[in-house]
Amino acid sequence: MTKAELEKVFYETFGQGETPRCFFAGGRVNLIGEHVDYNGGHVLPCALTMGTWALLRRRSDDRLRFFSVNFPQAGVLEGTLSNVRFQERNQWTNYVLGMLFALRERGIELSSGFELLVYGNIPNGSGLSSSASLEVVAGAAIRACYDLDVTDVELALLGQRTENGFIGLNSGIMDQFSIALGKEDHAVFLDTGTLSYEYVPVALGEHVILIMNTCKRRTLADSKYNERRSECERALAALQKALPVKDLASVGVRAFEENKHLIENETDRARAEHVVYECARTVEACRKLRAGDLASFGRLMDASHDSLRDLYAVSCRELDTLVSEARACEGVLGARMTGAGFGGCAVAIVRRDAVDAVCEKVGKAYEAAVGYPCAFYVASIGGGPKEL
Ligand code: GLA
């Protein structure tokens, strides 16, 4: 939808008056470095040009009024600044209320309520971070309209705080960070232990990033996610008996091999093994990307997926089908699941002139195996949040 179309819906919903300000933030796709961002590891995500639009207009009272073009049947959802708390019935607005909660924790109170209309074109539940996109775009709109002194990094941290402290998902910082600090045609090589980061050009020449959506509704993802996080914490505690490390990312492959026997629980040990090797793989993959060695980059993506499937157990039949079918195609350099897992999307590096054939072949095989179709998008890498 265009800005003008969104404005029209805004006026129809909330009435005429001052012109709302319009903002956009992308979704994200992670190229490699999965389930390491809550273990202090490096990640390599990109912001997408698919994302979320937010139109905001301040009110003079303390009321909050919300409308989503994507969920018109929910109607206008209402709240007040004096009652910012998580409630099921607040539906998607919990992500916006969470940002108000996180701002308040930092001593920032809004002087008045607002009207907010949102529209997104990230497929729901696809694991391309529609929720982080909503948090960041709402945060960027609130920051601008209330003239708040909040940096992009802080915006990302407020989004993570929303997930951890309001929604109840103990996620890392990757999604919000890559969206809040995205750069066109670049990946963000982020050290989640220190939040230092570098932009890496995604110059793939004759190749593209192909996103393959299982279209499987993610189930159990949240509880399994928090479970993985606890498993990592237990494994770290066991290693800390011998190693002075602050997180699993600091262990290193060699020290891990020498000390892994300290992790008695076999499952916890497998989880830690994934994290330690994935951290090393991501640093290596970034080096390969900078050097333009896409073949090696692709092989590291393959290894990442296999580890997420076998050691970390966050893949599923649908993702495995997409990945193995893609890998079997001519012109595919590597494929892996991306994001939290249990559904959502996989990502592959594919030669541009092979994309149609890959989609055709993988699409047919997927539907035959799974019983419903998948979807494909050639990723286009966008920048950080902006006002339109
Ligand atoms: C989700 C979380 C991120 C990250 C990924 C897995 O997207 O929100 O913080 O942990 O899963 O890499």
C-alpha cells in the first residue's frame, strides 16, 4: 500500500485532523549465526525491504488507539497510558505497549496518548521478524513524534526488552538490532557480546539470496525457544567450573573439546556444541563473504543447518525438506533454516539464472512431501527505520 492509501485508511479510522507522520522499518533475514545471539556470539543478519509501516498522530488526552490494516476484523483496539500492561486481548498491540513499558523503565514517560495505524507485508509467522519490525517501527515513530533522545541501538534494546520483559520470550538482540541498524545491500556483522558491529557488503554478483517459506504456522516455538536458552545456561555453568568464560561464545572450539565432558547432560552438551561451532562458523563465513568466496560461504550455511537440525533440534520436517531439495538443485551454493526454527523460513544462495528452476523444483517436491505449498522471495536488503 502507498503512503497516501494508508493515510486515507488512517482518516477513515481515526477521523480528520492533523496529518499523521509515516514511518517504515524492515523485517530481517539471518544469513548465518543462529541461536548464538543469547550466547554472546556473532550473527550476520540483513534488514529486508519487506517490513512494517506505522502512521502516528499524537492526541491531547492519554488515550491510545490502534488499528492494523492486516487485522481489520480486530477493529480499533483501545488503551490508555495509565494502563500499559500485557493482556492477551491486546493482541498485536502488546508489541507497541511493550515499547511504552520499556521506555518507562528508562524513565521516559509520554506526555500524551496517540493514534497508531500499522500495515505490514512480512508474511505472518514466517520467522522474518514481523514482531521486531513492529517494535522498531513503533519505537521510531514514538521517538520522532515525542522528540525523544533515543539512539538506534537503544531502540533495538527497547525492542528486546519488550520481548523479554513484556511478551515473555527470552530472545536475543539480533532481530531488533539488524532492523534498527540495517543498511541497504549490507549484512550487519554483530558481536552480540559487546554490540560492536560492522557492515559487510552483500555483493553476490550473479547470485541472490532466496528466502523459502515453509508456510508452516510456528507452534511451540516460544516455549522451545526458552527451553534452548535454559539448556545453554546449564551447559555454560558446567563449563565455568573449569573455564573463566562469561558466555558460550567465549569458550572456543578447542577449549570446548577439552572440557565438554564437564557437561554431563547429553542434551545440554549437544546444544553447547552447536553454539560453540556456530560461533566459529559465523566468523569464518563473514570472512568468506568479504573475500567473495561464495562457494565456501554456502558450505558453511549447509553446516549451520545440519547442526541446527542434529545438535540444536530446532528444525522440522518442513524446513529440512526445503533445505535438502534446494541443495539438490543446480545453481544452489548452500541452504539453511533461518531464525528461531520450528517452521518459518529457510534461506539459500542461488545463481540468479537458476532461481526459477529452483523454485519450480523445490516447490513441487515440497508440496508433494508436505501437502501444501511453500513460498519464495528473492531478498532485497533494506536500510534502518525511516520516516517517509
Ligand atoms: C529469534 C530470536 C533471535 C535469535 C533467533 C535465532 O529470531 O528473536 O534473538 O535468537 O531466533 O538465532
